Amino acid sequence: MLRPRNFILYKDEAESSVLFVLYLASIVNVVEIDPVSRTKKHCLQIITDEKTYRFCTRDEEALVQCLGAFKSLLAKRRDMEAKASAA
């Protein structure tokens, strides 16, 4: 689940148990990567200053939506940072 400030992975769709949290401020870029296995075909890599993380989505549509959401949030953050530095 991509929230305005965090990327959160839950154990299931009920969102009852958190498996992983990554703060969006730490993300430098998000890119599509080659499949990591025969069953994990729709994958992306999240790049932070300290580490990279690889995740796979259930299908191509989910991958496109996920990448689009990340790119949108990163672009908004860059715009806000540019406005703040210009002021």
C-alpha cells in the first residue's frame, strides 16, 4: 500500500499485519527490472540512499499502477523541494 509518506507491505489484503515499511522521503528512484524468476515476472526496484529493494507485483497492470504511483509521488516531492529551495 502506497501512502502519502510511506510504502507499506501487509501480510494480506485485510491489512492486519505489517511486513515492511519504507519512508518515501528515503526513496531516490523506482524502476522496472527484469523478472527475478519464472513465477515473479512483474518486478520493480526501489532505490534509496542506503539500499535497494526488489518487489514483484501479481500482474503487469499492478506493476504499471505501482510504478506510476511512485513516479507521481517522487515528481511531486521534487517539485516541492525545488520551490522550497527557490524561496
